[in-house]
Amino acid sequence: MNQRFENDEEMLTRGLEALASEMKDLEAPEHVEVKLLEAFRARKVVPISTRRWTSQRYWLAAVAAVLLIAMSVVALRWRSAEKPAETFAGRREPETPKVVPPQEETTRPVEYQAVNQPSPRSYPKRIRHPRVPSSENPRVASTRPSEIATDFIPLRYMNVANLQEGGQIVRVEVPRSALANFGLPVNMDRYNERVKADVLYGVDGLAHAIRFVK
Amino acid sequence: MKSDLNDSELLRSMLAGDEEALTVLYRRRQGAVYRFALQMSGSKTVAEDVTQEVFLFLMRDGQVFDPAKGSVSAFLLGVARNYVLRRMRVEQQLMPLGDDVDDDVPVLHASNDLCPLEDLTRAETIESVRRAVLSLPSKYREVVVLCELQDISYGETAEILGCAIGTVRSRLHRARALLLAKLRPAAEAEDADSATVKSARCFA
């Protein structure tokens, strides 16, 4: 058994040696060398000095990129500092619902003037749509810079659609207790005092809505 | 004279743009690379392509060679190994070869010292060994090619393959066992054929 194994091993070794000796003189064909030399000439191997220049170019590109970014940041800041001034100057008054003739300054409802002063940072400009007043949510508004007023509250026999027809506003004084009729809070200590109110009369001569002014 | 320079110096000169250095280095090392690729793949076409790719790689990325890690020769064979394995993966030639005759089989020249019968026997032996080597799994084939056919030391083979010397030894041992297992049936069949002929002659 051992003898056979040794014979096999010997046979294998001889076979491998024979194969190696058969192939020991094999070489790549000539055309491979020709192609390689052509590739070498076409490629123009980059010398080390050029490689240094390449790395310098990378540095230059990096510096240029940093400068560009810095300039962009400065330009953006300069522009954002300039914008609010332009916006403030060019900003118009917010549009108001056209329920009052424009010639009556006292009756012109300028809503939210006190709370919506254009700030230097308010950008971009927002478009406001005319609001429909509701009795459930009487929001505070002002007719003049010194006055604060609620929205118009429709009277019981009127509906919201009638308020769109326009009309005339008359400033009146009503008892403070009238606030309670419209669901507004009443200070009981000043129960007997009067409070200013604007009554909106429609084209039909009837009172359509009321708002309270402070 | 460029031919007096060692491989590392030639490589450095080549990378600096010296064409003659490339020529000398190529002529010195292309044979080993080509034979390795041929013995690994069994295809002359693949061997030519791999040889070309290896030296193109050397021209392009030769600066990655580190003399501290090994010789230029080992480096080239390592690159060749990678290209061969990649090529074989692509061509799905990792399966053991069957009985189909490869049209790229290198021509084996008969020796002039032997008589025609011995010559034929030797050629058959070489062919069967070549087929057996090609049928080995690649990790065994490469150690057989490097250690047995290229006569490279275990240490250098370990450098080329990127493994320990012990791994090379164990793979070679296993590879030889596989080769014996593949070659034994053929030898037995040959013995049986000759016995049949003998008995037929006696019977006649």
C-alpha cells in the first residue's frame, strides 16, 4: 500500500516536472509587447514634478472654492440686510373689507393695525383676504391707532350676507350692559358706564351690525 | 545598461517615463506572468490579456508597489492572480473542465531523445496532468502552479497569495492528493487497456 502511494507520488511529481519543463519556455507573443509600448508612449507617464503641480492645483481649487463660498455668504447677508428696508418702504396698508365709504376716515375699519405693524423682519409680504365677522369669535380690532375695536357683530335679524352690501357707520355710545347681549364679558364694577360702539347701517337704513370700541 | 538594474530600479525608472526600463522589465518578467496565467486558465487568449493587463497596471499604478512587502516578481504574479481570477469569474470557468478539448491547449513538443512510443506516453502524461491541474479548485490550482510548475518558494508563494506559509503547505498537500485522485483512475484504465491487449494477443 505504502509502496503504491510512493509510486503514485513519484509519478505525480514526474508528471508535474514534465509539464513544467514543457511550459518553461512559453512566453507572451510579440504583439503584447508592441501594444504595451504603444500604450506607454501614448500615455506619457506623469513625472513626479507634475504630480506635485497637480496637488498644488487641488489646493488652489480648494482655496478658490472657500473664497467663493465666503463671497456668497457676504452677498447673502448684505442682501438680507437691505431687503427689510425696501419691504418697509414699499409695504402697503392691508386691504380692508369695503363696507364703509372710503371718504369717512372715522368709519374706515383698519383691522389689526396695532398688532400688524410691519416689522423689519416681516418678509415676504402676505396677502390678506377680507374677513367675515362672526358673533361666536369677536376678534379685537382698532379703527385708529389709539382705538381697539371688535369685529362687526351682525344683529340678530341680519345675516352675514347683508354685511357685504356696504352702508354707513355711525359712532354711538351704548350702556356697557349691551356687551352682554352679544356674548362679550362685562366688568360689573363699571356696569353703569357707557361704551363706544360703531353701528353699521345698511343701504336699507336698518342697523346691520355693531362693533364695540375702546 | 538598463539590464544591470534590479526590478525595483527598473520600475522606478519606468514610472519616471523611461521606456527602455519598461522594455527590460517586461522582457525579464513577462514569461512568468504569461505562464502563470496560462497554467491557471488553460487559455492562451486569457494569458495574453492578463499579461497585458498586468503591465498596464504597472504603468498606471506602479507606485503602489512596496519593496518592503516583497519582490517585483511576486507583486506582478499577485496582480496576475487577481486578473486571472476576475477573468475566470467573468467567464464562469471556475467549474472543473470536462472532456471537451480546449482549442487553446498549448502545443506540447515531443522530446528528441525519446523513442516515438515513449514520446507519446510522455505527451499523454503531460496532457493528463495539465487537465488534472486545470480541474482543481482555484485555491489549490494556484499553489500547484506557483510551487510545482513555476518552482517558486513557499515564502514567495505566500507573499503572492497573501496568506501564511502554513496555508500554502497545507493547500499544496491537499492539491497533490486531489491530483492523485484524478490521475489514478486514468492510470488504472491505461493499465487495464494494456492488459486487455496483452491477453487478446495471447488468445490470438
